[in-house]
Amino acid sequence: MTTAPPPRPARTPAQVYRQSLWLLTSRDLKVRYATSFLGYLWSVLDPLVMAIIYWFVFTQVVDRTIGYEPYIVFLLAGLLPWMWFNGAVGDATRAFTKDAKLVRSTRIPRTIWVNRIVLSKGIEFIAALPVIVIFAMIFGAQPTWGVLWLPVAIVLQAILTVGLGLIIAPLVVFFRDLERAVKLVLRFLFYASPIIYGLGDLPHGLDFWASFNPLAGIISLYRASFFPDQLDARAVIIAAIMSLVILAIGILVFRRMVRAVLKEV
Amino acid sequence: MTAETVIRVADAGIRFRRNRRGRRSFKDLFAGSKRRSRPNEFWALRNVSVEVRAGEAIGVVGRNGQGKSTLLKLVAGVMLPDEGAVEVHGGVAPLIEITGGFVDDLTVRENLYLTAGLHGMPKREIDERYDEIIDFAELRDFVGTPYKHLSSGMKVRLAFSVISRLEEPILLVDEVLAVGDKAFRDKCYARIDQLLAGGRTLFFVSHNERDLKRFCTRGLYLDKGALVLDGPIGDVLDAYNRDYGAGITSTIVD
């Protein structure tokens, strides 16, 4: 009946990569959106509730001297990217363990196990962007030409997050403690990054050191959409260099460890 | 035979840790691979060289834990050798995990699309073959059932059905057929015969002498991680039986 294997049109490695990456990413999104009634709303609700809490504390309770008006827009411009970063780095700790069976039985390029997390969280982030637009309209924040920095911010953040994911994902397979350590560091980083405040709100001198946190430069790029003064060239350049260095380290660590990871998963 | 070489295993070796507690240190990570200290490791395979030509059917023989499955995993590309090289030309359909690597929480249908897709089958082709795969696995009434609720027989049926339909030139089968019931096993055998007749290359791990003789022409005998003999399947089985008595037919399942 069956004759020789029908030659399947040869596909380039890039096509194979894309197909597998998209299969896993869309599955992640489907699971999150299709299985719950509120679906999409959940990815908006989370940053929204946080933003409202901080807005309430800093505008209604405490006499605030940080950030810009309207504060809720200022806050969301930092919180939404943070949710992407936090979610992707947090999930990267389980990149290999969560789908161990698939990792063990397929030969797709292994970086996909990390990149699919960054991509699916990134899509959720972009899907949540309309929230800022709505609040900007309600509170009358004017978009500026700084909005052109948005793609740069997204690319930089993707580079940074992929780099960190490539470092963390394989290491967690061997050092289980790292999973909790990462959670702790993330909590610290939330307050150490200019999310509820701006880089300029820091005491003089401290802002220099704070700009070595790549998130500082990246968030200043996001905020430039509404608050052009927030754009801090020094912080952005440092963020770009740091992100690329972290990505390079990530690729190195990942290459070194992938053999051992495949034996261990 | 002048068929082209599809699998070339050159001096391949892979080592594993003996115990789970053997921690790797950060120092290990950055030290050169030669200088690393690895007290608790053993070579699951070492100095194994094999060349396989298109259309060959190869049976892998050896006692448990001698490296048979590891060799298949290297050929499947799901593990990477620490030494030497494994080159595979053409796609591989690997049936090496008894469960086929399906995800517990997804339904049969979702698993089928995910796994076939990750093995490189374009969506359009999966659509075309979907009915055939489900019917072969006899899971028509269970397409919406989460994978974890299937019986172990059903799981194997699904795995074999999907993997054998990937239409890849190389098929790897690792003892999974021992699990299904007889009726399904016969179906699988018929399917393997069909694939072999169609010019596929087969890599077959089994403890069942009858099966090995039925499908394979060439045998590889692995012992303690080394390739002891590479020859016609009859000679290989004789050598194995000589070394370990005639126990091969009685131990069907691992």
C-alpha cells in the first residue's frame, strides 16, 4: 500500500523553530484564556488592582511627592511591563520541569522552552496596553512623540527577559533552591526598580546606581510615551548594554548546560 | 547495498550521574570539560560507532541497563552525546517514551495536534490524517478525554498511532509494543511491516527474539555501554544467548 515516504517539503530551521514556538505559545495562551470565564480580563485585572491600590495609597492616603500626574497612568506605564518581566522570569524557573515529558521526547531547539514563556507573557502584556490608553483618556494624559520609543522598549525588555530566562531555566534543574531565590529577588526588584516612583525621585547619587538596573532604563522608555521628561538617556544606554550582556551570558550558560539538563529532566 | 547513510554514530559516548545527590557546582559550569571532577559518574555508552543505511531494519539487543534506550535517545536527538557525534539525515519518528511524551491535562485531540506538530508535522497534514490516527488508536469515543484519564493500553495505542503516522523516514521503537493487547500488537506489526516495505529505516529495541527476527536483518549487541557485536540479527542473537543463556524470550517486559 504505502510506498516510499512521501518527501515532505524541506523546511528551514527557522520555519521549524517558528512552528514549534508558536504551537507552545498558543497553547499557553489558550489554556489561560479558554479555560476561565474571565479569560482575557485576568491579565488586565491583575495589574489594574495593583495600580489602584498604589494609586490609593500614594494619592489618597500619603501626601505623595513621587511620580508624575496623572499618577495612575505613570504607575501603569511601569506596572504593566513589570508584570511581563515578573511573570516571564518567574515562569522560567519551571521552563523544563513543567513540560518535562515533552522536553524528554522531542528534539525541538531547546531555547524554545524559554522563549515560549517570554513570548506568551509578552503577548499578554501587549493585550493589556489598551488599559493605559483608557486611563490616559479618562485622566487627560497627552501622548507625546515619546510613544515612538515603545517598540525599542519592548525589544530591549524581550532581550533582557530571554537572557535571564536562559540563565535561570537550566540552573534551576540542578539547584532547586533557585526557584525560591528568584521569587525573593523579584519581590526585592519590584521596589528597587522605578515602578511606583521615577528614577528622578531617588536621592541624588542613588539614581546613578539605580540606573544599573536595566529595568530602570526600559521603564523610562515606556514612560516617555506620556512623560517625555522621564526619558533618561544614561539609564537607557546602560539598560541596552546590560540587556545584551545578559543575553550573551544566557546563551553561553544555556549552551553549556543543555546536555546535562536533558539527562536530568 | 549502496543506499545512502542515514544515521552515523561516530565514537559516541554519554555519561550519567550515579546518584541524584551529586551536586554540580558553579565552578563546574565554567571549568573546561576536561578539568571537571566527576567522581560519581558512569558511561552509559562509550566508543559506539554505527552506520545505518536507508531501509535497514536494526534490532538492538542487550540486558536491561546496558545502553539500548540511551542509544535510541541519542539517535532521536532528545539527548546529546558527551563524546563523539551522532548525525541523522532525515526526520525521526521516535517511539521511545512509553507515553509518547503526551501532556496529562490536555485532551487526546489537543495532545495529538501538539505532539505531531512538535515532531514537525504541518497542521494541514495533521488535519488530513487526524481521522486515520484516531481510528487506528481506536480512541474515537475519547478524543475529548484528558490524557491522564486514559488506560495505559489506550496511551500506548495513541502514542504508536501518532508516531507511526509522522511519515518520517526513520522509525525508532523502544519496547512499547509489549504493553498493548494482542489484537493491537498485531495491528502494530502489520503497520511496521508496511512501513518497512515502504523503505523506512527501523531501529528496534526489544527483548523478544521472535519480534527481532521478524523485523530486523541486522543486530547490535550492547553490553556495559559498549557495542559488542554488529552483524546479522541471527548471529547477534546467538552471541547474546551464549552470553546470557536463553532468557531472551521469557523477559518480555522491562
